[in-house]
Amino acid sequence: MSKKSLTFLEILVSALILATALGGVLASFVSVRKAVLRSDKRLAAFNIARGILEDLYKEVREDTWDTGRLNPGYTENGTIQLPPENITYNWDYAVNPVGGQDYYRQVIVNVRFPQD
């Protein structure tokens, strides 16, 4: 008469295998979440820079070309805090002349945020 049943050792080994597999899955979720947050920060910084450039584009006018925000040497800076993580982004931009060209301007936008 043979009775088939699970021994305590078999249950223990299967629980260990299951715990190892679930630990690996959980670790991958944590690392993916960090990558998504890092990507969200970069995308937000890109959108802030794009918004600054779009605002400056509205000022491309002949009557304010040498006196407005696109005047060579003009700089501006600020901060913005975005939800849901309430991350603070510091931004600045500078307008530079392009060598010998009165009708060209180079705008350099920097957006900084905490790297985790």
C-alpha cells in the first residue's frame, strides 16, 4: 500500500522556489518604476524648454528684435514645481548673437532637476 502525499520538505522547497520567483518579479517592478520616473522627469524638462522657446517665438517681431527678450545678452531664469511628485525644475536661458548676422539669434535653454 503506497500512499502518495507531499512531504514537508517538498512543500518547503516549492515555497522557496516560488518566493525566489516572486522576488525577481518584484525587483523588476521596482527597477522599471525608477526608470519610468527618470523618464518622466526628462520629458517634463523637455516640455519646459519647449514652452520657453514657444514663448520666445511669439516675440520674433521686427519692432522688438533689438529691445525685447531676444536681444543679444538677455538672460532669464525661474523655477517651476510640477505634480504629482512635486519635483522642482530650475530653468534659465540666454540669448547670444550669431557671428556677424544681425538677424540670427542663438537661444540656449537649460533645465535642471534632481537626479535620483
